[in-house]
Amino acid sequence: MGRLNADDWARAALAALAEGGLAAVAVEPVAVRLGVSKGSFYWHFANRQALVEAALAFWERDTEAVIRHLEEIECPRERLRTLLELAFSDETEAAVSFRLISEADDPVIAEVARRVNERRLAFMTRTVAEIIGAEEAGNRVMAGYASYLGRAALHRLGIVDENTGAMVELALSELLNDQEPGGSRTGER
């Protein structure tokens, strides 16, 4: 492995968090994950809290990068499908989201988790509203996002079906109230 940077440590810390919660984000286990000595850590961070904050900042930047990429997709239905495919195919991201919400007793974590989740919900709501209208979009997105987080929790227990394609289709159907582009219900013509 080449020379590590702070983002490498932040990514590894997020992976540790996804697997074991905030308690798993400790210098030595993250160093082992990266295959380096823990002395390498101190080139980038003063302490564990600085690593946690860097991981949170990385997670927030990554969320913004994904949203910027998705905003380039003109068709709202395709934008939503792409988002759902990304979301349901990345178990680590779902686990990080779930774990950070679960760790909301920590004010630093709570603030970042709130910002990221509000940003995600707002983006999804705007996208769904483009397809079905604003009246139902907020509630549908909230229910869909709660299902996404619940799926992450169930995945921790090993009882989640890994059929990503089916999950994407079901989520699309529920979020869009089975509407085809143009607003008609599936099957209505």
C-alpha cells in the first residue's frame, strides 16, 4: 500500500463504524484494517476524536458528491432509480447511516447525521415531487428512507434478502405510487 492520507483513515474509520459502531473506531483496529502501524495515525490526527470528525466530514462530502452526480441526470425517474441502485447496493453506506443515527447521543455526530439525512431527504423529496407532485412526495420519501434504514438494521441481524434489483423496483413502486412517467397509474391507460 502506498502512503496513506487522512481520507484513507477516514474511509477505514467509516468501515469500522459500519461493522461495530462508534466503539469500533479506535486507532489500533483502524491501523490494522489499513495494514499500518498506529504510529502512522499520528501523522494525520492528534487523537481519536479528530479521526471521528474526519470520518464524519468525509461521509458528508461523499453524500454531497453523490447528490451532485445525481443532479446531472435530467430524467427524475432515472435519477431516482440510480439513487436507489446506489443506496441498496452499498451495505456499508446503509450501515454507516444507521449507526450514526443510533449514536446521536454524541452532539457532534448528531449534528452531522441530522445535516446529511436532511440533505438526502430534501434531494429525494424534490426528485419524487417532480414525478408525482409535491403533495405526497414528503411522506413517501420519509417512509422509503425509514425502510432503507430499517433494512440496514435487519442486515446486521443477517435476515435481509440481498436481491438488490427487487428492492429497487419495490422502492420505486412505493415512492412513486406506481405511477408511470406523465403521472398515470401503472395499468391505467
